[in-house]
Amino acid sequence: MKIRPLFEKDRATLLSILIKTRAFTSAEIDVAMELIDIVLKDQIQKDYQIDCMVENEDLAIGYICYGPTPMADGTFDLYWIAVDPDLQEKGAGSKLLDFLEGAVKAKGGRMILADTSTAPYYEKTKKFYVKNGFQEVARIPDYYYPGNDRITFCRRLT
């Protein structure tokens, strides 16, 4: 497995992965694809970076989308991370996070923030973040809708 920048040929595969995970609503998938399209169409923009994990024949098996947090010094947001469900729990997601840490450090970053939901289908996501060195640093009750809080996780870089 290797990690490389997003290419146009990855778009359909990433859409398929997002759907196949069954972890995202259709509205969330629309937003993820909007960010993919921004990166593909505007090579000059600096708000979002997308890198793909690929194996065999350069086929994407997962991706990570991140960028600098506006008006914050050295803080980066992790917007999306997704791995083909057939390959989950084999280290691909953790490798993407390690890659992200290296990329953020190279840009002078000092922390990575990731937001998620308390909806039951995000339980696996929360465990993934904690397993990979993130700590819960904030919780906003009823953020997404009543009974569904927003949790912000942080991975501080040393």
C-alpha cells in the first residue's frame, strides 16, 4: 500500500467506498464528494488536501481529506477519512492517520482536530480515533439534532 495525491480517476472509486461503508448519510456523501470535486477542479486552492491509499494497479482503497483550520496557527482539520470496508481493521486507516501526521508536521502543524457524532453508527469511528491517539476535547450537546452531540477529538503532535 502507498499513499499518493488524489487523481480524477479516483473519483468514482471513492464514491463507491463512501457508499459501501454504510457509515455516511446521503447528505454526508454529497459533502464528501463536493470536497473531492473542489480538490480535483482547483489545483491552486489551499483549503483542502486529499490523499489516497492505493494498492495493486494504483486502485484507491481509501482516502483522507484535511486542511489548515482557518485563522488558527498550526491547527489542521481532518474532514474525511474512509477505507473500503473489505479492508478495514487491517491498518489502512491508521496508516492514513500516520501519513496525515507527517504531512501536518511538515507544514508546521501542531494539532489535528476531527469532529464526529454521537449517533450509534459512529461508535466505531469514535473508537478508531481514540485507538489512534486522539482525545475528546469538546462536546456540543444536540448539535446535529436533539440527542446527537458533536464530539471534537484532538491529536496533538510532538
